[in-house]
Amino acid sequence: MINKIKLSDYPINIDTICFKINAELNESCYSDWENKYKFYQTIIFVNGSRVSIRYYHYYKCLSIYIDSLPGLLYGSSQELYKYSDYPHFKKILSGLLNGVTGLDEFKPDVWDYARIVRLDLNQDYYFSSKSNEEKFRDWVSKFNMPYGKDVVYNSGKKNGTKSTNLTCYSKDEQLKTKYRNFENPYSHKCFCTRVEFQLKANYWKSNKIYLLNILSNNCEKKTFFDIMVNKMNMNGAIMNNGQFYYFLKKIQQEKRKDFAENIKKFYNELSKSGFSKAKKLPSYKNYIKYTIESGKNPIKISDSVYKELVELKDIYYSEKN
């Protein structure tokens, strides 16, 4: 059993993705699509994944929205996307576009430099106890973004801005409430929480991110994930109770007594209330520096959740891979 765990220890998957390419189509190619005033749209379902194809005729632009990339390729959103399948994905995409337009002009390589306008990166966390899965979701919900707005729904919660979102929800609860006709393939052995970072085009205004960069290169995906984890103050080693109180004790030994006492109060309050309240406290930024500098995640997690995070990580992913 490992002594330290971080969110970045877990495999990162790509789920929803939306991208655009310049294309000039004759009206006959899209005339039977749904007319949405600013664009024409047609929707196709592949392996249960929704593919929305929009044509903006004024801008001569095609926009393709894929609800679940692993779903489209493998029939399950909980399969890990494999970079070796990128050529196969491009062939599927070309087949879909040629099919709905009646053309034979969309060759697989035209998608390499399609510009990404939305990217959802997620991780699945598995628990044998429903109580621990709920505690983990509560822990994630404490990392609210500055100026972010909350959206609460049956299976979880979303907090975010126009350019970025952090979403956390229960996969088994989602399947019960949203997809009643689908069975959770893992319900026989564990409960699952999905943590998802959603980045939209506003996030990278000055840079163009292409499909080739993300879907054929593991480094790019990891880079964006690390950026989001850092932005949300979720980076660093996760602390259970023992590690948390050792961290506080070390601060008390190193700092002036009154200063150390204030830091202790701050981190205890942070673990109870989360960032939405703690960021209003005096010296918030100075206190957060201590966990950043020491490589710690600033909000402690319950011992039972920590134990399952460690144990089920290797069991589940060794079965998958």
C-alpha cells in the first residue's frame, strides 16, 4: 500500500469534446437538417453517444459535438480512451460527415487541425461503500472556484464560470435518475464518483488547441489536467486525519505561537467549510502557500475514504488494463 496519493495518480479520461473546422458546403448538403436560425443541425447516435453536427453557413464552419468520446468508440463512457485509436476515430468521423452531407470529401486527416472549443477531462473513483462515495463527493464539493456559480442536480454538483467547470457526480445515481434503461456495469462490485473538469474556448483565447494535440498526445491532456487541479487548489498529496494533524503540528513547531495558532484555525475551518467561506478569511493566500510549498492538498479527507482510494485504485485499474 502506498503512503501518499494525489488526484494526478489516477488515469485521466477524455469525455465530451467539441471542435470546429472551416468548411464550405452547398445548401443541398444540409437542407434537410434542422434549421436553428444561426445554424443547421443534425444529430446522430453512435454506441449511445450523441454526435451533434452543426453547420454555420454564414461563417462556413462545421461544429462537431461528441457527448462521450469513449462511448462513441467503445460503447461505454467508463472505458479509458486509447491514443492508438485516434486514426480509427478519424475514420468514424469522416464516415459520419460524408454520410450526412452526401459527399466523399472528408478524409480522416482533415480532422487533425480541427480547433477544440470544449474539452471535458474526467476521472472515475470507485468505492465499495456508498457512504464513502458520498463523503468523497462532499470533499470534492469543498473546492469551489473563486467567483464560480453552483448548479445542483440529483446525482451531484457543478461549480464554475463561463470558461471552466468542476463537476462531481455519482455514476450509479445518475444512471438511476437519468438513464433508467441502462445498467451500471460496476454496480455489482462498487460505487463510482466521476470528477470532471470542463474547459471551454474562453479558457484558451490566445491559443488554438487542435484535435491532433489532445487525442494523439498524452502530454497535452495531462498538462490541461494539471492546470485545472492547480487552479482549484486540488494539487498535492491528499491528507487523511493522521497526516493532516502531523502537518499542523509541524507548522506549530516552525512558526511563532500566535501565527501558528491562526494557521491551525484556518486549516480546520477550511476542511469543514471549504474554499467558498475560507477565501474570505484574512491572510487566505498566505496560509494556502504552506500546503502548496509542502506539496499537500489543503483539505483533509476522512480515513475511511482515504483507505478505499488507496485500495481500490490498483484493484480496479489493474482489471481494466
